[in-house]
Amino acid sequence: MAKIIHEVEKCIGCGACAAVCPDFFEMGNDGKSHLNKAKKKGKNEELNIKDVKCAKDAENTCPVQCIHVK
């Protein structure tokens, strides 16, 4: 099982992750991206996933490297 960690504070709202991986990311009303159905853990959002799918693409596309897939 993999986990996506999104450091929301670092997000600049470019929308790249939501564009390449709408399965897991969407743009919020605050102008930043958010993980769909994620749990808040401190200042981050975390989501356990069975299949990495496009999450690695989102991680690699993020210009501020605030997405981590482990």
C-alpha cells in the first residue's frame, strides 16, 4: 500500500497535480490543490492508496515539490 502526502502550506495553486491526476487531486476554493478524501495530519493531507496510478506524475509535476508518494 502507498501513501500520498500533500504539504498544503507549500502549495502555490498552479493546478498541475489536478491536471495530471484528477483521480486524487482537485482545486479547492482557497486556490490550492487538495487530495480527494484525504485525512488531515497536522498541516498536511494524507491518503492511503492501493494503486499509485497517476500520483507519481503529480509528484513529479509539482514545481514546489509539496507532493510525496511513499
